[in-house]
Amino acid sequence: MKLLYTLNQRPPLGLSLILAIQHLLASIGGIVTVPLVVGTAVGLPPAEVVALINASLFVSGVATIIQCIGIGPVGIRLPVVMGSSFAFLGVAIAIGKEEGIASIMGAALVGSLLVIAASFYMDKIRRLFPSVVSGVVVTLIGLTILPVAIKWISGTAEDSAEFASLGKLLLAALSLAIVVLVTVFGRGSLAAAAIFFGLAGGYLLALGLGMVELHHVTQASWFGRPVPLKYGLHFSWGAILSMSLVYIVVIAEATGDFIALGRNCHTEISGDDLKRGLLGDGLGSSLAALLTAMPLASFSQNVGIVSITGVASRFVVAMTGGLLILSSLFPKFAALAVTIPKPVIGGVGLVMFGMIAYTGIRILSKAQDTKRNALIVCIGLASGLAVIFEPRLLHQLPDELATFFHSGIATGTIVTVILNAVLPQSDTEG
């Protein structure tokens, strides 16, 4: 796929802003949702939940800029959007309910040091990810997060009369159709902003249908800023172990994201590149813990945007980081983006997440066509999807193992890496 703007090119300022906004709109819902759900679940008052959200937006913006621009040995210098990761949701709620927010931050800080330590061995870790392995991992990233888009489309709980209502399905379908039409029939800058137009068009349709709730905007304050060590830090061995297991999952996911993004940017990713990216990831999460924000990870949906738009400019996504910082200082600005109805994001998400899976398939096409590689791909994909399709497969495992393997990406990655290491290389093509 030909790139409209390469990694180090700078689109015109106006176009860059539009492209940056579409990355913002694709990610801000996830960045806001994690602290919103965690803060509410552990019983924080509304004003403190907003503060948790603001801090997460601020740190996400700082980490995004560092990953895109780079500071010395830190930052992969790819168009990476960093944000609060859903991978931490369950364990953060469990720790918070049991021991409070301070234990979440303490465990997150120690876990981030694990990521920093792992970054110094990424040249060795990179060797574990030849095309047959990285292709499976990237494909799983796309396939395992597709259910997220589907849940956004269906909306409310399954026992609700509004679940997958015709209005929601229509809104998602029209948002998706806008992306497809702009991508197919648009040219140059217009096609590059297809995601933005899908989100904006879907939002306007939702306004006309009365499906936009604006109370988030009216309730948000005008100004806000992160407060360092707002709740202090508390260190608990159980909390640290649980959080560290999730960080190991995030390392696997980040590796897949970086490799997929490198492919989309027509850039070969080396072990040193992965080292800088993972170091940025770990230091970003350390900063998050100190500023009372949720731990960070790279956002897979933004990998899909690069593939769809053909805009690989890291300076565009660095501008997204600036917008995230701006939104953290003016909560009403962020609240407006949060009012985009979930079916709109879900409809557009089908394209974004599907493009990630497509990128993985393209990587797999570069692997040698042998029976050995066919076994690796089939078993790796099947094992990763198995825990997504039927999570109860893990219910007999100890809680620590269940937490580790509940991610289809982590499960598929582990199985694929092991198979690639142990199966003999002397297979004949077939």
C-alpha cells in the first residue's frame, strides 16, 4: 500500500490538525473509559473520578509525544498513540476495591519497572518474532479486539430492550459506510481523513436522531490539572504480582503493535527500535503512577488508522499527543469527544480493527509456505481465539494464571513462540 505521507514527512498544518483529531477521536474514548470505570468501581466521588481522567489524558499525551518524536534512547519514533489500557481494568478494580487507589499506583509503578528492564533485552526478544510469529500476533490483535467494536455497536446490556436496536445498527452502518465511501472515492487529503469523516458524520446523524447525551459536557469543569501522588503509593506483594502479570501481557501486545505499525509505515523494526519503544512504554507508565493516572499501553486502533489513511507521519500523531494534553487541561473539551455515541465508534472500529488483522495477514504472506509454518499459524490463531470465544476454559486455573492467559493476544503469542522454537526447521514445502 502506497503511503500518502511517509514517517518523517509533515503534512500541511491544517491537514495535520484534522488527521491528529481523528487519531484523538479514535483513542480518547478508551483513554477516558478506563479511569472512569476504575474510579467509579472503587467508589471515588465524581470530582475525583474526573481528576483521574484528566491525569490519564495528560500522561497519555506526554507519552505519545515522546514515542513519536523520541528523546535520546526513549521513544520508538513511530506514530504511536499511548493511552490507558483495558488490559489493566480487571486487576486495577480488584486491587482498588481491596486495598485502595494507592495500591493501584504502587503496583503500577513497580510493574512499569519490569517493562523498563525488559526493554534492554528487546534485541533478543525480536528474534522470537519472525514473520510467521509476528503475523499471528498482529492478526490476533485485530481479531481479538473486534468484539470491542461489536459491543460498542450493540450498546447496552444484553437484557435491555435497547440492545442492538435498529437505530444503533443503522447508526453504526452509516458511520461505516461514510468511511468506506470517503476511502474509495476520496482522493489525497480527503481519503486520508476517512476516519475523521466517519466519526463526524456519524456524530451529526446521532445528533439528528437524538442519540447524543450532552450531560458529560455540562457536568465537566472548565479547568483541571494532574496532582502528583494524590493518593500516595502503597506497595503490596499481591497487588504487585497481579499487576506485573498484566504488564507481561502488555509487553507482548506492544511488541505486536510496534511490528504492525512498522509494516504499515514501510519501516523495518529492529531490536533497538523495540527497546526504545518499550522503554517509552515503561517510563510512561512510571510517570502515570506518579501523577495518579492509569497505566499506559500502545493503542491498537491507531495502527489501523495509519493503514487506512496512508498517513504514516509521526508528527501528525505527536500533534495528537498535544491535543490530549490540551484536553486534560480543559475537561469540557474531552467530554465533548466522549459524547460520541458508542455505535458510531463501533461502526468505524470495524474498519480500524479489521485493517490490523489484514496487516497481520500481509505479514504472514511473507513467511515460507511450509507445513511447519501452517501448523504454527493454525494452532497459534486457534489458541488465541479460544480464550476469547470461551473464557470459561480458564476457570479451573489459579487466578494468577487465568489473569495472564485471559488475553487472546498473550495466549496466542506464547503458543506461537513456543511452537516456532520447538518444531524442526527441516520441513518440506507443501
